[in-house]
Amino acid sequence: MSRHAQRLATAELVGKGFCSNVYAWGDGRVLKLFHGPPGHARAQREYAATAAVHAAGLPAPAAFELIEVEGHSGIVFERVEGVSLLTHTQARPWTLFDAVRLLADLHARMHRCTAPATLPTLRERIADRIEAADAPAEHKQAARDRLRALPDGTALCHGDFHPENILLTARGPVVIDWGSASRGDPLGDVACTSRLLQSARLPPWSPGYAHLMLKCLRQLMHRSYLKRYLQRAPGTRRLIGAWQVPIAVAARGWRALMEPDYV
């Protein structure tokens, strides 16, 4: 048994997700250990993206190293103490629209940053997911055609920006799960979040009343997010909507690659 495997055998499990588990890993650090067939590629991608984003001075955890534990790939991260924006809001339902405003404000702040040149483009990431999608050929071709007509850009894009990927900490909000990060048109990234707010499911551990709130308030939350974002950054709803066809098809590729879509 390797030293990493021996250490994992006694490590405290501090988080569990669809594609990975998170373990305490010494003073001020955690290990995010991926499982499933895409784990190695996911770990490499997320490590490189998080390191680049953190180096650019944005609110992201430090990424220290990539390791292998009995055939599973993992990333050793800075341990960030805090609760997700989703968890915080579910415990305090009356803060729901404060959370929506924070989501929009953080997204606009992110998009004012120029992405590191090492990141792939948003168009490349969406194109790859379209090819992986379990969708009719004519839908995929329509998505390719629409994507070709959309603009490029240099803004930092998260690709999976939603309340579960924002941690509220003593030093302020910290954004996690940068494995889908890219550079591109910020309105394409807004369109990704727009799709999640309109259609994504809650995590299975969410309380029953949260599902009812989402059902009743989903469309109002979505409109509030777009209104707030467009008060903070340039763009129009029409330009955001232009991304929806390729993103809708690409979302089927996300599922094929075992990536969950949580609000």
C-alpha cells in the first residue's frame, strides 16, 4: 500500500460529491479525490485551471499538487472554511434574493478579469461537449452552426457558476470547482448559468421545502439574476439568448461526461 493510500485510510471525509470525495489532508489542506472513468482528465483540467485563476489573484483556493491514490487522481487544495451559498440560503430562505444578487455581482466581477492565456476558449469547450452529446445529428449540426456565429472574447469564464460553487468564508466569497474554466465571451458564461437557473435540479441532500421554493420562484430568480447582472456589466438578454441553442445541446455532453448540474 502506498503512503498516500495509507494516509487516505485514516483521513476524515469532509465532503462528498457526484464526481469526487474530499478528505482532510493535513494542516490547512484537503484532497479532492475523483472517481469514475473521466477522473484523471478532470483532475488535470481542474488543477491547471484553478492554479491559473488563483495566480491571477481571483477568489479561488490554492491548488498545491496532483497525486494518484490507488488508481484515482486527486488534487491537494488549500482548505477553505465556509458553507456554500446554496446551503446558507436553504438554512435562511428569506435571504434567497440577496443570494441571487450576490451570484450576479460575483459573476460580473469575474468577467471583468482577463482570463489566463493557458485556459481553453469557451467556444472550444462548448464544441467538445456538443460532439460528446447524446443528441440527434440535426440538433448537433444546428448547435455547431449557431456556435460558429457567436463572438470570441478574453473574459474569465467559469462554465459551471451556481450557488453550490460559491463558499461564504471569513475572507469573503470564494469560488470553487474551476474544472470548466475558459476564456471567451462573458455572455456565453452567463448563458450557462441562465440554463442552470432555469432547469437544473437541486442536490439530493436539499430539504423538501427547498424543492418547493425552487418550483415556485425559479423564474423570478432567473429574471432577477439577469437584471442584476446586466446592471453590472454590458450586454442584452438577446445576446445571452443567442448562446442557448449550442449550450442546450452541449449540456447533454456534460451529462455524458458525468458532470452534474446543480442550481
